[in-house]
Amino acid sequence: MRNRIAAVALALAGATAASSAAPSASPPSATRIALTGTPIQGGTLIGTVPSGTVDLRFDGQPVPVDADGRFLVAFDRDAAPQASLSARLADGRTLDQALTVAPRAWRIERVDVPLRPTKNSEAFLALRKPELEQIAAARAIVTDATGWRQRFIWPRTGRISGLFGSQRIYQGQPGAYHGGVDVAGAPGDPVVAPADGVVILAAGHPFTLEGNLLMIDHGHGLNSAFLHLSRIDVILGQHVLQGQRIGAVGATGRATGPHLHWGMKWNDVRIDPLLLAGPMPGN
């Protein structure tokens, strides 16, 4: 199993380079939106709009643009094959750019057992509802973070024990896919910020599923969530720098053993942290 996960992670390295490494060879012009990377399921694109752009849309939804024209968009794990960008210029012109989204070969495991229905007690639901409300409220916070512009680093180096997008199919019924990357570790191993950001949630007590949950906003709708921590070393509203210690590996919440679960979202889109951070150092 370990070798299989390592092989899949290494195979993703090529997609990583396309998604977040080299800048686009095409500079922005008055007739085109310049893009860095390749559209791919679970990935991101950083782009630059032409001077004079007054509105940018991604599949019809507004996208914030910085003063220098740079912006960020991302693609869900199950993103459709086609997407579009549309920029409206001050002179009334509209620039439309079609995007072809590359598919991913997700790690799918088919098992010949039925999917067990989830049975949540009233006591569990009473605890879970305010937790979900806190998470939603945190993701709605807009900060001045600019970490989305950086090349991300791994918050913890080690063996990748769980891949983003992996999924089990139970006698034809799909279970929920894995929404982040798991990195094995020992309790107390340090966890660092993968990019600059602002703390938008630092759980004051372990959540039922996530345990000690820490969330950091990187700007432009991009945020990271760190689950199962044994300790949180930062506070709500704190600005953190890339590489700064933010917590420690643990097994709080619903976890079978100590590890770091790193999840990322761009607005409501779940994305693959591996595509932003690149291959795990040492692998």
C-alpha cells in the first residue's frame, strides 16, 4: 500500500510542475489573459488580465483582481472538461478565453461490501452543527493575505499516507472522496505554514471529526485547513509567515493514528495541496 501511494504521488509530480511552477511564456496583452500553469482537476491557475480590465468572470462567477492585474482560479476534484474566463475592459470590449481542464486518474478502490449508512445521534448532531457553522464563518472571512502568490511548501515533511481525491466504491456505491493529503508523523512533530496567511479559525477545543482544527486564509478565497493537531501555536487573526511553526501533529478528533491532514479550498472548490507544494522533499 505504501509503495502504491508513493508511486501515485510521484506520478503527480509532472502535473505539479505544470500547475504551479514555471510562469507562462505568454505575457499579458490587450487581447489575451495570461495564465501560469495548466488547467487540471484539483489544481490552480494564476493569471494576469490586460490593463484596463474592470471585471473578470470564471464560469460566470466574479473573480477578484489585484492592482497589478493578477488573479487566482481553481478547479474542483470533479471539474468539468471545459471552463471559461471572461474579462470586460473599460473600453467596452470583452475577452473570452476557453480552458480545457485535464482529467486526473484518481486512486479508486472497489470493495465488495455494502456502504454502511451514517447513523449520527442527536448528541453528535448537537455538537456538529456549531462546528460546521464556525468552519463556514471562517471561510467567509476576507483578509489582506497574499500567500496565494507564493510557491507553497509542505507544512510537514514525511511519508504521504493518504492522497487527495482517493475514494472507495462499495458494491457500486461511491463513498466520500478524501478531501486532502495525509502526512504521517509522530505526536508533537512540528507543523509550519505552507504560505503566508492570516489565521481564520483556531479551535478552542477539539472538534468531533477534525480534532484540533486550524485554518489559515492565503487570500483571494484560498485557504488551508490542518486537522487532528495535538497543539495549535497561533491565535485567531494572527498573520503568519511561510515556514513559521503553527502547531504540531496529533491524533485528535476522528483519527486512527497520529498524522497531519492538510486540506485546501478555493471558495467552495476543494483542491489538491500536492499540486501547489510539489513533490514531497526526500521522495
